[in-house]
Amino acid sequence: MPEEHRRNRRSSLATSPRTALLWERIHQVVHDSQHRLGRPLRVVDLGGGTGGIAVPLAALGHDVTVVDPSPDALASLERRVREADNQQAASHLTSVQGDSATLAHLDLGHGADLITCHGVLELDDEPTTVLRDISTALAPQGMLSLLVAQRTAVVLARALAGRFAQARTALTSTDGRYGDGDPLPRRFDAATVLTLVDEVGLTVVDSQGLRVFTDLVPSAFLDTDAEREALLALERAISTHPDRDLLGRLGSALHVLARR
């Protein structure tokens, strides 16, 4: 198999252990919402930048608007659309430079049917404001897909790396950071996120910790399709296990689905 083909398979949204479960959950929400509404969805990808989620959704025929503050990220999005060579994706995708405040100025009809907000709350100084802007922009019965970094995962990762003082700092700090060298401004506990979502008037439909082992496994153990598929099968088994809530707290990311 050519090397380029192998790289493309490894980075596939639907097959990568890092993204497959997230995509499956979003795809199910999209399927259910489209069945209920009887039409393609109006989707906003807040902070979607390079279009990892937006382009596949647009390729399915949904009208997707990517809102991101970074012009470089939006330029990468344009390149991704060109490289996808998918006319349907290109015709159903719009990009806007901005942040959550921009949502109020988008032409969304009666509101967005789905807003994805992945990896945004960690970087914004006012996460409650972001969620409130999202809630306002959603249509009645509209869905939010929220992905945030979890505190417990970095505590485990730092401890396994022998960085015990950093692990303790991450465990006890108010922002979930392990010190000045931490690349993220904040991480969240699941209870905090669910409270924030509830406070802006959204109803949590489901929450699940993702990437329980994926971010801990050395890349040398994931060099073949069989190894990657085995890891994904493990992550999928965790998501349906009776102790999924407990195991999910160890995941690098928390995925919350909420309805207006």
C-alpha cells in the first residue's frame, strides 16, 4: 500500500482512534435530527478552524458555517475543501472569522439545528458566555456537541510519566493545569461542565469521556491497521460498559450532547 494511502487511512475521521467515536456520536445526532426535521441541517462549527468536522458534514449535504477567530485556520479550511475535491462540500460550506459573539449575526433562519464546539472552552476566558451565546443561537430542539479537555486524564498522564508534582498540581489546581509549562489554559471536571451547560438553559442528553487510553498509548504500538482497530474496539467497549461513567472520567476529552 502506498505510504500516502496509509497516512490518509490513519488520519481518517471515521477510523482514527482519536476521532472515530466522536464522529459516530455526532453522525447519530445528525441522522436523528435530519429524520425529525425532514431536511438537511443548519450547522455551525464554532472554533472549527481547519474543518475536520465541518467538511464531512458539508459533504453529507448539510449547510455548515465555520466560525473561527484565526485567519490561518480558515485558510487551512479552504485548502482542505479544495483537497477534498468534493463539490457538494464546497457548495454547502461557509467560513466566517469571529467568535461566539458572531453567532448572533449569522443568517441561521430560526436558529442552528446543531452547533459543534470542540476544544473552545479551554481557550476562552469566559466559557459561560460562550455557552450562553450558543444556547441563544440554537433553534428550539437544536443540539450542542461540546468537547472539552478533562482534568483527570492529565493527572494520570503526568503521574505515569513520573511527573508526580505536576500530577498533584493538576489534581488540586482550580484550572486543572499542571504548571507554567502546561499548553492549555484550563481543563474541566465533568460535574463543572454539566453545571455550566444546565445554567445556560440546555438539557444534557448524554455525556461520555473519550480517548481513555488513546492518548496514553505510544505511537509505536499503533503502527498497523489491526492495532489501531483493536484500540478503537477497546474505546468503543468502554463507551457501552456498565462502568462507562467511571472509566470515562479517565478520558482525555469529555463529549457532551445537549438540547435546547
